[in-house]
Amino acid sequence: MKHYSRRWDESRGDAHDEWGASTWYFEVEPDGHACRQIEVYDNGPVKRYGLGDDEDDHGGLTYAPFDFTEWEPFHISGAEFERLWGAARSINPPSPDL
């Protein structure tokens, strides 16, 4: 697995625009598809998505495959991702088995 973090300096542009800008974290399988994702918004909300809990009324797990070369500057450790996943108090908690 590979892990990435990337800042998004724009608000959502939807009914939840007040959440503000965000930082996104991804766990990506060797085939380039995300299997877990964390979205941390500047104004508090946190969203988590994983296989089996990949979509809700606010968004969902990205389906676009990752280009590992493009994402390499945003690489984080697996331990860092796991720390964030475990600490995230999401407004949409995934199933416990994720």
C-alpha cells in the first residue's frame, strides 16, 4: 500500500461550503485505486471512507486511479495514515471492520 496527503485550498462549493478548505489523506492499493480516504476540513468536520463505506450524502471514496509518479511528492508513511485513521472523529464513521 502507498499513502498520500494533499491539501485542497478551496472550499467545497456546495451546501457544505462553510466547512472550508481541507486536507485529504489516501491509502492506495498497488493497482492505483484508493481503499481508504480521510478528509479533514479546516472548520472541523472530518469524513472517512473505505471499501464497504465508500459513499454518503456528502461525497465518497475517490474512484479515479492514482498516478504514482504525480503523487510521489505527497507521500506519507503508512504509520502516519494509520495514526490519522485511528484518531479521526468522523461525522460518518465507517464500519468497525475497516
